[in-house]
Amino acid sequence: MSNFYVKIGDTVSVTKTVGESDVYMYAGITGDLSWNHVNEHFMKKTAYGGRIAHGALMVGFMSTASTLMVEKCGGGVPADETPVSLGYDRVRFIGPVFLGDTITVTYTIIGIDDVKRRSNSEIKITNQRGETVAVANHILKWVPNSSDLRAAE
């Protein structure tokens, strides 16, 4: 029996309609002003037929789902550990996310390592038609609060 905050099979999901303001704010913050994202006239002439959201914006929504998982495990993570992301593996953008699409991010715990204090999750993003548009694996680590990691820098 695992002595951990989450268990295999725990799932959370978040749904959001991706709007023009999401894409433009992300483009402005990151400087990614690719025509794919901000030039409707150009994109109308492509196989996509219109602008698509940044793939990295989808990773941001994956992060939102991981935060919801942390909140689900009681919102009261014990004071002796802090959950942090170790990163996303096998990130794939399977299909386009068009402005106005409603996406659902599903985050499911698929593995736990009590010794390393990590959980592994599978993430899947689908659109309003049920089509998979992105996938990834995510690693959360619960870091002890007893030492100051900044002192080691």
C-alpha cells in the first residue's frame, strides 16, 4: 500500500474554450508571433483554413490540470513537502486547436514512486468533437521543505 498523496487512477479534468485573446496574450508574452497563430488571412489559404493555437499553450493547460491534481489531493499538502513539476515527456501535438475550440485536458495518475517521492501522469487533450489534439506524460515530485534549495545554488 502506497503512502502517497495521490493514487494510481486518480483523474482530474479541465475544460476551456480557446479564444482569440488566449492566443494573442500568449503570443505577446512569448514573442511567438508566427503566422500560424496571428495571421488569419494567411492561414485561410492553408490546409488548416484558419489560425491555430500554440502547442506550448496546450502545455500550459496541462500545467493547470497538474495544479488541479495537487489541489485534489487535499489542497492541504503536508507542510513538510511541496509538489513541483519535473517536466513533461513525450509531448505530442496530434491535431490542431482552432480558435473557438473547446478543449478538455484529462490528467490521470499512472505511476507512483514512494522512494523518489514522484508521481507519473498521462495527459490527454481532446476537442469538442472528441478528437485527441495533444498528449504527454508528466512527472510531479514532492520536495522536502526541510532544506533551502536556493542555498545550494
